[in-house]
Amino acid sequence: MLIGTPAPSLTLRAYFNNEFTDVALDSARGKWLVLFFYPLDFTFICPTEITAFSKRYDEFSKLDCEVLGASTDSEHSHKAWCQAQLGELRFPLLADKSHALSRAFDVLDEKEGTSIRATFIIDPEGVIRWANVHDNSVGRSVAEVLRALGALQTGELCPVDWTPGGKTLGKA
């Protein structure tokens, strides 16, 4: 279980703002980070999730949170997909061609050589605080990721169905 452990310190090639760049997970230190994995570029569910994260990027930013997407595709594939279908995104897409990132987060489907659908919230000190890993046939809820991020940021115990501004149960 990765919860409560430091996030791996890795640097990967990425596609962002029509450029190839290197992105270090450590570069988000001091801020919250949402890292989400998806199986492959040019698929069916993935573009709905990726564009939803991009459309709601300002909400993450207001919570002092960076967003990174990752798959085992190359940065060149990410570029082609953005240009052909996704459009310009508000966050980088990481190219985990070596599978090092997917293995470090234990979300690599070794048989297929692709990441499974997973989302992690990492705190400003670089500690993994929340994870959601599920079957690739179901898209994730960006609203739930925002809700969980807000709950973690309260530093308090948050009951079932807690929403931002809702009553907490006191200090964690």
C-alpha cells in the first residue's frame, strides 16, 4: 500500500504547450499534486477524463494543486493525440515508456504493458495521501478527485459524502 509513503522521485519526458519537456515529480513540492494514470492514447474513455481534468484545471489551481497525466505512450504519441483530438491541455502528459513510473505506483499491467486507470493525490511534502485504482472500463470522476483533495486539505476527519464547506468531525 502506497498511502503514507513518499512519492517516487522520477523525471519523465512529457508533452505540454506544444513542446517536449522533462517533468520531475519533485517539481510540485510545496504544492499538492494530482497524478493520474490512463491506459493508452487514442482510446475511448481516456479523452473524456483528460479533457475533464483540463476543463476543471482552474479548480485544482485554486486549491494550490498541480495536475499530471501519465501513460506508457511516448511523448510523440501524446503530441499527435493532442493535435488530432484533445486540443491544448492545461497540464503535461508524461511519457512512461520505461514503465518506471507505473511500476513505482504499482499500476502497470505487465501483460499488456500499459497503466491501469489510477489517480493519486500527493501532499506538498511529497507523501501519497489518496489513491483510486480501478478497472479500465470505468472512467474516473474528476469531481470526486476535487472533493477528496478538499477533504485532505482540511486536515480534519471528513465524514461520508463530505463536501467543501461541510461539517468535519474534528482534527485527524
